[in-house]
Amino acid sequence: MKRLGISLYPDQSSFEDDKAYLDLAQRYGYTCIFTSLLQLLGEDGEDLLARFSQTIDYANKLGFKTIVDINPALFAELKISYDDLSFFDDLHVWGLRLDEGFTGAEEARMTRNPYGLKIELNMSRGTNYLASIMAYDPDRENLIGCHNFYPQALTGLSEAIFAEYSEQYRHYGLHTAAFVTSANGKIGPWPIQDGLPTMESDRHRDIASQTSHLRLTGQIDDVIIGNAFASEAELKAVAAAFLAPYPVLHAEMLNSMTPVEEKIAFAKPHLYRGDASAYLLRDTQPRITYSKADIPPHDHGQAFERGDIVVVNSAYGRYKGELQIVLTPFTDDGQRNRIGRICADDLGFLDLVKPWSTFVLEKRELSK
């Protein structure tokens, strides 16, 4: 099961604000919560725990599942043993995320707790951490993974490391999660305002594009907004991108696009033809659907660039009506009409769209 999540930081917000945010998120299909208990370290935690408990209990009434971030130092400070997780059961959380782990044996034993608490591993640790836990025969039903988020600019995961570390969890069939960041949210676990994404390349992307990015990797089940509070528009955009039947590529369209070309671009999902070219991502189905339509050539003469969206026009005979996305630049010979482009935030995703996969184009206003 795939889930949408938000993050809450009750130590930095009011219960009224948390409650309103939960109510709003529930309307858009969000069902899980990330929060951090690491702020309890070195603090008088009794009052803070009461605030956390109040928010968690209200979230539970709405059907949310809450994961709390902890580490071994917090275990020690709260005098909690990995053999007795009753503290977290009393807090009414769904599970605990180990920001820093133990040796492998402890994590495996924690998965066999009598409360059914989920033990969520830090996927961004990499190395042989997961393999060492699996060697101790954990209860896989209670073992899940979630990447870190990165408050400091330029420190998020590279796409290559993200893929490498995520694949370890896919290998064992474990449930996975990662973070996107809100441009509106100003609250996180620490007083830094550079956003809270998992991948560095997502830090300044539109939040819907960040969501599409995680979907297109094929390695993430749950998408969580790392900072609070996301705007209603952002909550809606993430839900739309996450819950769409197929991954979404956002497109900026030209005013010269004709009604027929608009239907070719947006009326139906696109199937990437399997015998792939280095120059073009091709969807050939529209040339059947629109075989009788007239698609006259537009003005031409400009070279096509990577990310341009083109429709084959009537000058190319039997290929008329194909929807194509340019992968490698080439010269316009007048047989294709440029109707738009993949937006800048999504341009880097073209390599993630694989032959025989299906995707949807979604229109955005032309930025320039």
C-alpha cells in the first residue's frame, strides 16, 4: 500500500495549527505522519511529550499513522530498552524511525515487539547496514525504511546514491519512503529554512515535480512532505501527482498549438514505444486515433531541443499524429510541429521514463 504523509513538529507549533493541518491533509488523502522526538534530548521532556501525545491522539482519531524519529542517545536519556518498547505503545504511535541504528541484532529484535510497532530504518545510511539486520532474521512485516531529509543546502542525496541505497530495500521487498519539501513550509526539526528534501536535485523543484520524481524512480512507496506547513495548493498538487494512475510529466505549451494537437497531448496517457530511439520518445497511438485529422505544418526552421514536445504533421504521411518528445537535439525539417516543452523542473526525468512505460502530460502555464 502506498501512502501520502505530512510532517508535524508539535514542539514548534500550536495544537490548533496542527489540528487544522491534519484536518486539511486528511481531505486530500494523507494518512501518515512523520515527527521527531530528537528535540527531547537535553530538554525537560515532560511538557513536550504531553504536546506530542495530544497531537498524535488527535491524528489517530482521523486515521493517521504516526512514525517518531529517535536514536540510541534518546533511548538512553529516556531509559528505554530496545527489549521493551512499551513507551512508544503508550504514546500511541504506529512505529519508530531509527535515525541512527544499533548493531543489527537490536533492530531485528525490536521488529518482534508484542505491540506490532513498525521499525523504520534510515535508508540513507547505505553500506551494509540493512544486510546486517537481515542476518538476524527480523520480522519483515514490522520492518520498513525511510530516507533522510537534508535541511542544509547542497547536502541532499545524489540521484545515484539515492538509487543505490533504495535498491537494497527493494531487494528485500521492504516498504520505502522519502521526503519532498514545501516552498511554503517554514517549520522543521531544526531552525534552518533551506527546505527538507531527500534528494538535493529536488530542493528547488516545484513540489508536484518532486513527487513525480520519486514516483518515476520506481523505488519509493510513500511520499512525505518534510516541512510544515505546506499550503493547501501544495497538498493538493502532491496528492494529484501521487495518486494519478500514471506518473506525470508537467508541460508548458505554446499558443500556436491547435485543438487537435492539444487533444493528442492531453486527451489520453502516453505509451512510450518499446523500440526506443536515442532522439525521440514516441507514442504512436495518436496517429491511429487522429489518422483522418488535418495537422498542417507550423512555421519551422528552428532546431529542436531536448524536452521539446512535437506532433508529426501531415507532411510526414503515415506518421502524422505521433506525439514525440525530443531526447537529443536535431534540425527541424518541417515535418514536425513543436507544441510545447517539458517544464524545466521535470526535464531531468526523461531518462527515468522507460520504453513500454505509460505516463501522462499535464499542462502548466508557459513560463517565458
